[in-house]
Amino acid sequence: MLFGVQECVAITIAADGSVRGLRCVIRHRNAVVTAAETLPPDRDGLAPQLKKIGALLGVRRDHILVIGSADCRGVFFRTELPEMPKHELENALALEAPRHLLYGGENAPMAFWAKSADNGRFTCWVWTAPAEQFAPLWQILNDLRWRPDAVLSPYFAAAPLGGGNAGSMYIPDFDPDFFWENGSFHPQTEGVPRNIELKKRLGQEISVPEKFGADFWNRYLACGMLCCCMRHDAQQDAGIRDFDTLLPVELRPRRLRAHLRFTVILLTACALYYGGRMVMAMGRHYVQYSQLSGSIRQLKSRTGALQRKLRSREKMQKEMVRILEQYSSGQELLPLLAQLSESLPASVLASNLKLSDSGIDLTLHTTQENVDLADTLRKFPSFKVGTLQNRKVSDTLNMVTLRLKREPVRK
């Protein structure tokens, strides 16, 4: 499961055709049973029973699914081998398996645990069965579109439950005539209690709520052993190595592919979400930038207009200050204008006057043809005629442009 806790579903197919199922949540310290169902034998066959119990247990693709079937007529045994890589271990167990088979099958599929021993060797728990016995089960699983994680014997839990320290293991659903103890099978004696130590160890591995009853392990012992098996494999307990399964490749779960697909979809959705937020943020920032740019342009335009107006006013102020502070030969401006007015003939009108440090620029208008302004203004104190232009504006009006230069004061 990509997020959250893992859930394991164990389904056992008994020799009499009944089906039991158990669903539990795998936690760090132990597993907790959440559902348990039992179906009696069905005349319609195994497929409807598996479909029905899958619906009752709520089997999903993200569940760890393990199936134990008594119809496969497999052989379970324990052996010791030197420590070796997994590939070499598989070859060694393939050579060891025919010695334990009770039938003439070769190249039978094989599942095994390999646990490191104290003497530098491997203790291996092996389950093998003829390939042709699995064909009906594979077909049913393919029709149901189930992809179990493993098809195992419940005796596989002997390794994670302590090997030979789990006491006798008697599973009547799978083998009513024999029980497992000390690495081998023994004939079952009627009335002799079994599974005492096994139930105690299963109680430490799997917590069972009170609602399932006190005789829970009598009914779901095989399912609990399968869940225990898959719990240790999922958590990869120290010392348990090289777990393999009997499933063909086409029936094995594609959980990694689904997780990768889900991860790609999730990353794409996140990229679209954050990309959309970035685009919206960029749009808002662009609008704000455009508004600020427009405001800045308006402020710059207003600032330029005010600066031009200020420069014009400053220039006008300087001119007015210069005119007010203007002196002519130590005399004030008004007496100077009075003297100029007295010096000009009565027929001459001064229409423009500009006073500067170097002199006076005059624009005069008169109706007389020949006015001797040079001789008239020669008596004007402290100034002399610099330039004089006479231009006829109309038949009766003449315009005279005159410049009077300031004479230096004689000491």
C-alpha cells in the first residue's frame, strides 16, 4: 500500500471444499484481525466460493493476498544447506526436493524460506507441488482477476514462529492424519491436544478482538499462520531471507506498476496544481505591475510638467529679481525711465523695453518719416546709441529698433 497501513488477506481452501478467510491490519509490533469469514462446501465449485468470500472480506488490489490450498497435494520439508547466494540456493533446493517427493514429478514449482543458522548454514523450509495440480487454481484466479502475493502452505509459518520451538502444528483442514513437529511429520493420535505453543505464539503475533470468540484459533489457525508468514515477509525480519513463491509471472501482483502509475498521476496533478497557482500568481503580479507601470508613467508625466512649470517660474522670478535689482549708473530704475521718457520726442511711443546689464533694448513706433533719434538720445546720461534700425510697418507707421549701450562711469 502506498499510503497508510498494510492489510493482509489470507484465504484457505480446505480438503473438504470449505473456504475460510481472514483479514488483518499489519502493524509494527503485531497484526490485528479486522474480519473473518467461513463458507461451507459449494456444489457449484471453488470459483463462486472465492468470489463470495472475497466480497465478504472486501479484497482490494492494495491488500497483501495469500492463498493456501489443500488440493495441490504439495510436500513440505525442512533441510540445512551451506550459506550461498539465492540463485545457487534455488538450484541446491531443486536437487534436494526430489528426495522428499512421493510422486514422479520433476521441475515442480517450489517456495522456500531460508534462515541463517548459528553454525554458518541455512535452515530452509521448502514447499513443492506438481505443476499440473495448480492449473485449476491458476485458471480460477485468472477468471477472478486476482493477483495474490503468494500461494503457500500454512506450515511455512514454522520459520517466523521460531522453527522447531513452535511445538506441534496440527492443521486438520490441510492434513487431518499428520502433524508437524521437530522438522518432520508424525501420525496424529486421536484425542491428543496439539497447537498449544503454536496458538500462544500466534497470539503474540496477531491480536484478536473479543467479538470473534474464544475458539477463534480453532477455526482460523491456518489463516492466521498464512498472515503471520506474510507479515514477516512484508517487514523483512532479520534472519529470514530469500522468500519465493509458486505463482506464475502472469498472476503475480503489479502493485509496483500501479504505485508508479499512481505516483506519476499524483506528481502530474501536483505539477498542474502548482503550475496553475504559479500562472495565476504571475497573472496577478503582471496586472499589478501594469497598474504600477501606468501609475509611474502618469507620475513621471506630471513630474515633468511640474518641473517645466517650475523652471519657467524660476526663470520669470530671476528676470523679475534682475529687473528689480537693476541699477543704471547708481540710480534707481524709475528715475532712469523718467529720464528716457523725457529724452524721447512726443511723437514716439515706446512699445517694448528690455533692460540688461549691458544696456537697454527699445522698440519704438512713430508716425514721422525721419526721426533723428540718435541726436535726440545723445544727451541721455550714461548711455549711447549702439544700433538703430528703422522699418516702415505701414504707410503711416514706422517701427524703430534701438539699442542703447551703457557707458562706463568715469572717475
